[in-house]
Amino acid sequence: MSDKNKKIPYDEDNYTHNINRNNERKLDRRGFMKTLVGAAGVFAVSSLPWGTLAAKELMGLGDKEYKHKKITDVKSIAIGDAVDFAFPGEHDSAILIRLSENHYVAYQNACTHLRCPVFWDKKEEEMICPCHHGKFDVKTGTPIAGPPRRPLPEIQVKVDKGAVYAVRVKRYEA
Amino acid sequence: MKRSYVGVALLCAILMLNIIFTQYMVHQYFFENYKNTIIAAAVNVILFPVAIYIYKRDKKQDKGMKNHE
Ligand code: FES
């Protein structure tokens, strides 16, 4: 291919010889195919971290128990109120809502759409994501309006000696 | 149209599959169906050599054609 390019096709008094682009189409197609192969490569490489993360999750830390963590005292949260906390890691922000005397619910409050923090709207009795007005059912964490499609991960809580503890993150039922 | 566009079509199909499986993979990950995540990731990885194979095959065919010209 390379020596073909070096050849001068006609005597140089022909100023239109470069209109002759017979082979250009072929190069186009070849280049396009190369791009497609490259894209497949990018997809392949970018799948790897997901695969490894999933594998890690499958082995071992599957349904992991975290250290129980005290969220708040029962005294300091009134019925219908919510407190923010972090569980299990310090960057996994979560929200605890006291629905009635003995009924608490807690969710990881990163919106399942694009991870904005979901907050508790006491008046409307629903959890609202301010970013795109996603709404979640407070009893189950299922999305009821807006872009989110997955439920919020629920956190099991338990009340012990006048304090509320986070126990573990519930798995989705497959 | 002398040239065959089968290779291009196949590669486009592969790209489409890549997109589908990538989306599936991410969703399954957040749904915590990790097995499905791994399967989708594996498919994505396998599609790459397949794409290379298609490309190589096309190149070879092209050369064969040139010799006949
Ligand atoms: S991030 Fe919550 S609705 Fe978009």
C-alpha cells in the first residue's frame, strides 16, 4: 500500500488527478470498522471492574453483617421526624424515619436515579428526591414517581434501651 | 457495490450487543444480581475478540478480492 501512495499517478500537468478517489471509500470502510473494533475493546475493558466488583460481592461479603451502629436516642426523634446518619460506611448516607411509636424505617438515601440525597417530606408523607422530583414510598422504599426505578436499599433497625441502632442493609429480593 | 458490507453490519451488531449488555450489567449490579452482572461482563469481554476476528476476516477477504481485480 505504501509504495502505491508514493507514485505520482499522472504527469503533473493534470491538476485534477486528485479527484480520482477510487480507494477512498475502501479506506473509509476500513477505518470505520477499526473504530467499531476499538469501541468493542473499550466496552470490554470497562466491563472488567463491574465484573470484579460483582465477583467480590459474590464471594464473602455477600450478606454481610456490619457492626451495629447507634443512630440516635429514641428521646430525640419525635414521631414523624427523620434523622440522617451514615451506614454502613461513613460515606453511605442514610435516613431514619420514625413513623409511629414503635415503627422505624431506614434507607440508604442516595437516590437510585443519580444518587442525590433523598429527604423526608413530613407533610406529604413521602420521600422526595430534589434533583428530578423522584418520590419513594416511605414504608417500602419503592419508587412511586419520577425517574428512579429501583427501590432504596432498606436498613434494618432495632430499638435497644432507648436508642435506635442500624443492624444491616437488606438485600433486594431477586 | 463490489465490496461486502457484511463485516460492517456484524461489527455494528456487536456494538449494539455491547451497549445492551453494558446497560444490563450496570442495572443488574445495582439490583444486586451479581451473577447476572458477571455474565454480562463476560459477554462484553468475549465480544471484543469476536470483533477482532471479524475485522481480520474482512481484511483477508479484501486482499483476496484485490488479487482478482
Ligand atoms: S437523582 Fe433522584 S430523581 Fe434524579
